[in-house]
Amino acid sequence: MGKEYTLQEALKLAIKAEKDSMDFYLKAASVSAVGRAKKVFRLLAGEEEDHLRSFFAHYKGKEFGDLASYILSPPDKTSPNYAALEKAIDRDTHEQKALEIALLEEQSLIDRYSQFAGDIVDPLVRGVFERVIRETQKHYDLIEAEYSYVMGMVHESDQDIYVRE
């Protein structure tokens, strides 16, 4: 059985996770050679910032400081996903490895936020988590499609052609 979180604990963890994800995607965009992957990573970074803002609006703690300063603060290089990306940069498969890490991270967030949403009584805040879960699932789907493209797999829009042939 998982740990039960208070609303403020869940928001604090979500804020940290969204900041880490935003920083990860910004870094991944900065090292991507493929223009399409770079655009996907930038899009995801912007959406993670939106999630961060949503959670921050309900958080009452002060350890992050103000929102603008927190968003601009340096990345947490001890974050497992950021560290994995830093390690992957030394290889030739930047986009591939970054997308693999991103898929794992997005699935982890879906699982964690689903647990939080189930434990939160406040309907407004539960709604924030539920909205972010839906958006995170869309992130996962987008990353999965980009991963297929980078790996040279059949794109979902081409599947009907290959099935008929």
C-alpha cells in the first residue's frame, strides 16, 4: 500500500516533479540535433511549466520562493532523469535516449498523480491533478510517437497503408 499524502505534501512533490521535468525537457531540447525532436522537447517544457504554475497556485509552503524565481532557478542535477540525460549526452543517441527517459518519467508521473488525486478531498485541487494526468498521458503519447519516428518505426498514421499491402 502506498503512502498517504496531505494535500500540501502532494503539491510540494508535484511542484518539484514538474520543475525537474521542465528542466529535463529544456536540456533535451538544447542537445537535440533533430529539429523535430527539439520542437517536441520545447513544447513539453512549456507544458510542464504550465503544470508547475497550476500546482504552485494551491501550494502554501514558502521553500520554493516566488514562482518566477523558482522557474528560473538552476536545474536539480541530482534528479535521476536529469542525471541520466547528462550521461546520455556523451553518446550519439541523444534523442533516442532522452525520449526513452521521458517515457519512463511521464508514466511515473501518471502513476504518482493518480495516487495523489485519489487521496485528495478538495475537489478543486483534485481537478487540477486529474487535468494534469490527462495532459501527462497526452505527453506520453506524443513522446511515444516521436520515439517511433526517431527509431524509424512505422508511424501510426501510416499503419493502415502497411496493413493493406
